[in-house]
Amino acid sequence: MNAERELVQVAMSGEGVVGRRHFLRTIGLGAAGLAASGALPLSFTDWMALQAGEMRKRRMSCILLWMAGGPSQFETFDPKPGTAHGGETKAISTAVPGISIAEGWNETAKVMNDIALVRSMTNREGNHQRATYQLHTGYVPSATVKHPSIGCSVAGELGQGKFDLPHIVSIGGPTIGAGFLGAAMEPFVVQNPEKPPQNTEPAVPLGRFERRLVLLDRLEHAGFEHVGGSDRVRDHRALYHQTARMILSPHMKAFNLGEEPEPIRTAYGRNAFGQGCLLARRLVQAGVTFVEVRCNGWDTHQQSHEKVGKLATQVDPAFATLIRDLKSHGLLDSTLIVWMGEFGRTPRINPNAGRDHFPKVFNVALAGGGVKGGRVIGTSAPDGMDVKDRPVTVPDLLASLCHSLKVDANKEVMTPLGRPIKVVDGGKPVRELFA
């Protein structure tokens, strides 16, 4: 009865939502027995083949490649070689005549027909935390409202209610959360894409697991729910029912990169970001709505050219292979890829051979999801100090994301306090992305 006592303590503790890790460690379930009996498929690939007809009906998905720290536009997709602010970076040609990008992005250059570059992004937030929040939510931070990330908002609109994996997954670390949307829409965090999520192995037989769920449900309904804890109970129930479905699901095979052929794993890059992008493809293929893959290290205040070059050796092949791989699986048209960070870097190179924070002008790359590739939207001034034409704001970018995914950016969602909040705070879709 020790496990049952622990469940009682958890249910009556009043500490709010139980984390996935604690929940799984406490109750587990007998999924291994189901797999051995043949109730689960032999492989993710076989299972996906059986689901091909259903997958053709699937809704839109998004993969956000988040360059944490603020990538330099000069060393990525808006190089200015031979100018006062160009630095050491040289430009290389791409598959699209007239479009050049920075050296080191050779694989990305080969798939430029599928990529649209926005070189005229502009914003005011130059603080990492504030800009990261705004680029993820469409809102500047507020003391009164905790806004949901655009990923959580999109997943809330597109995710199927009974889907047995999380609707939003963050690979490589935590991201901006669900805010007032509640615990059921919080991103599921995968720290290491090459290892299955922790604490998803069975711990007790299925029958015992079900009895524990019934007991916990009765305890919450009879006690905590009726003494002012209804909101917490609702979130708690949603979380543990979602978790139970997840660890029993054949979709969990999506987390096993070992089922992928070695050549495809090598093409993505045998590093955390590359394998994270491969995992993102598998999750989208399984039906996950929004996946963020994080790459750290872009805050290049020192030795910007050298550091971005090293980062590109990981991001460049992964980005390009993700585009090719989604296309080969027939998923690129229904999956929007967004490559971005929280801001750009200063045109002037500092005394440490680095570039500092610069939200006034930066760039973003998009592919798939109805985006017309092989084009550049907007330009920066020759010295990189200003937007020359077609400025694109953060709300414009996120409104474009919503347009691609067929989500109403102007839809109002009520906060728990009864305040209506739009999915995106203003902005208009950048029509040139889709024309």
C-alpha cells in the first residue's frame, strides 16, 4: 500500500500540477507487456505505413529552429563582404541566381529554391529575455498576463483533443510555456534527442495502474476539488490522463532515432542539434503540431566570425537535410520551418571582434508550409544600420506563421481573469511569402 499512500499524499498536497517526471516515476504502466504480445507495432516505420491514409488528412505543423542568443545576419543570410561592416565573411552563391548567403552555409545554399529569406526584420527589444519572450509570444512581457508561446497557441488550435503525444515539444531545453492556456498545453521538453524521454518505462502492471488512476480521481473529486482547488484539479487530471495515453501509445516509437538509417542520421549531423532536427521530423510525421529545436551559443560578443562558423557546421547540414527529408516524406507542404533568433547583431564590429545586440535589423529564414522559396523579402541598408525597404515586424512575422498554418491570428482567447487576448498582437501576414 505504500504506492497508494504516496498517491493520496500527492493528490491532497495542494501543490498544484504534478510534473510528468514525478507522475511517470510514481505510477508507470505495463507497455512492455503490450509490445511483447503484439499490441504495439514492431517499428515506427511499419506503424506509419499503416497510418498513411490518415496522415494524408493531417493538419499543418511547424518546426521552429531557435538560434538562442541572436544570430548575426552578416554571418548567416545577409552578408555584406567588402563593406566597412562586412567583417571577414565572404558570400557564396546559392541554387537561386542572384541570392547569396554567407560562407559556411553551403548545404543551405543548395536548397535555396525552398527557402524564403526576410532580411528586413525590425524590432525594439534588445534584451535577451524580453526579446525571446516577444519572438515566441508576439507580446512584450507584462506584469499582469503570462502569454502563451505561439507554439502553444497554434497547438491549442490545431492539436487533436485525443492525440496521445504532447502537441508541442521543445528539443534541447525548455522554452516559453503555455501561460494562461494551462498545464495541458505546456511544452514537453526533450533534453537529449538521442535518448528516449526519461521515466517512460513501465513500472507496474496495467491493471494496477488503472486502479491507481481511479483512486486518484476519486480523491481529487471528493476532497481537493471542493475546497477551492477546482482549477488545479482540472489541470492535474488533464496532465495525468494525457501522460497515461502518451506512455501507452505506439507513437512513442517516434522518439527512437535508432530506427533511422545511419546515412540519414549522418546527413543531419551526429550532434545534438542535427539529431534534434531528425527527431522533429519524426514527431511531425507522427502528428505532433509544433516542435522547437534549440541551438545555443549565438550571443557572439567575441570572435563573431569564428563562432558563427563553428555553429554553422552543425546548423547548416541539419537545416538543409530537414527540408529535403520533409519533402521526401511528402510533409514539406504541410510543415512550416522557421529559422530565427531573438534579434540580430550590430553592424559595427566591437574591439573583441564580436557583434553586440541589434534588434533594429535582422533576418529570418522560412521554408515549407505554403511559403514560396527562392526569394528575398526586404533589404537592409548597404551599411546594415537600417532597413532599406519592406520592414517586417515581429507581429507581422507571427501573423505570417499563423497564415501558413491556417490559424486565425486575431482570434481572442479569454484568460482565467476574463481578459480577451489575441493570438498575435497586431501585424499582417507578409503576403510576398506566399504569393
